[in-house]
Amino acid sequence: MSVTEDCLDAFGAALTTAGAQREAIRHGQAPRIPPSLRHPAWPLRSGLELGALPTAVPCARLHARQVAWEWGLGALAETVELVVSEIVTNAIRASVIAAGDRRRLMEPAGVPIVRLRLATDRRRVLVQVWDGSPSKPQRQQPGPDVESGRGLLLIEALSTDWGTCSSAGSPGKIVWCMIAGPAWHDDQ
């Protein structure tokens, strides 16, 4: 299993066990941390849960930039910030659409959420964004006069790898990408 797959598994485990952990805390018990979340190769992690509102994107960008600086990865901060902005923007759109579909089906309504997770091995940053829509992002070929549709093109250009996966036991998907400095190669 690759490091990326291991981190994705960890994020999925975090999503599926979050409710159980909150319940344990409410009952005065220590929450159980799944072994996959204690992966030593990715010692630094940060997470942010946001309402799918227009103000969420600048919050996510600022969080990503500041966390990258805190981790001593200032050279990657601007790239991480831009990638987070693109993925969170798409996640908000997808979550709002999915929430609208659920409302039409008479499911409980509320403000949909998106979850941002960042992790680093001190050389690379793994960006993961969960949203409530099962629809995978579709790469577009926008014309020169079109203002949107370039998000995945930017992610492809700025990351060493990216993809999507379903989160086990939870509706929705995770869009992830790996950001590395110029000295990083896959054989390191």
C-alpha cells in the first residue's frame, strides 16, 4: 500500500469513527484512535470542518497557508493554498447540489459541510477534502473566455499526484492531491 493510499485510508477511518469518538467523549470515555491515524510517516496533521458557505473558501485558504508555514514548509504554502482553494470551492458546490437533492427526497436538511485535512511527512503535503456528494469531479476543457472550469487543470499542474476515492461507511467522496517541493522525486 502506498503512503497516499495509507493516508486516504486514515482519512476514511477518521470520517467513519468520528461519531463513535464523540459519543465516547460524551460518556466520559477516552476516544479510541484507529491505528491507521497514527501512521509515523505523516506525523503532522491538521483538519478543519466548514459549512458549505461562500465564506468557507477564504477560511480554508488561510488555514492551509498558515499550517504550511507552521510546519516549516513556507516554500509550499502558496501552492497548498491555491490547491485547497480550488478543491474546497468544488466541494462546496458539490455539497450544496447533493444537499438540494436530499431535500427533494425529504431527508433532513441543514447546512452541508466539507472537511479539509492536511498531512505532511515534512517534505510533501497531502491535501484531502471530503464533501457529501458521491459525484466525482470531471475534468473540463474550458474556452479562453470562460471564467470557471480550470480547477482540475490547476490541480494537475501543481500537484505530483491527485485522485478521488469514496469514504467507507459515509456518503460522499474525498478529493486528494499531493504537493511536493521541486527537489522531491517519487524514488525518494
